[in-house]
Amino acid sequence: MAIGLFYYGLRDTTATYATNFLNLIPIATFILSLIFRGPTYPSMFNPLSLVFVAITEAIFFGTSISFGSLIGMAVLIVGFYLFLWGKSMEKKGEAAG
């Protein structure tokens, strides 16, 4: 793993392995969600990150959130939960018949 990002002497240290495994966690959860829920499931969580970024930016940086941003956030959240509701109804329909 001597790619140039690590010093040669630090190649096999605990910190290096901890960093590698920490970077594998999001990859593993994404792959597991693809396997268990299908390809449309992980892509639905990306728009919610925009909502979290806008809220975090307003809290920590003191920026204002415009009315259009609030409407957009509401549309994203409602769409996300409608998608989850539809997927659960689809699963119930598959299980029933």
C-alpha cells in the first residue's frame, strides 16, 4: 500500500489500518443497500444530504435560509417519505401475492 499518501515507515501502523477501515464503512453500507434494497434505494438518500447541509450551514455559519430553500426542503422530504411509503406498499404486495 505504498501509494505515496503514506510514509514508507508508517505503512503498517494501526492508524493506517484504522483509516482504511473507516473509509470502507460507507462503501460497505452502500453495497449492502444495493444488494438488499435494489439500485433505487441508495440514490434516494442523496437529496436529503442537501437538506442537512443547508440546515448545518445556517446553524454553524449563520447564513440565512431563503423561503425557496425551505419549500425545496419540504418537497424533498415529502418526496423521500412518499418513495419509502411506495416501496413498502410494493413489498407488501409482493409478499401477499
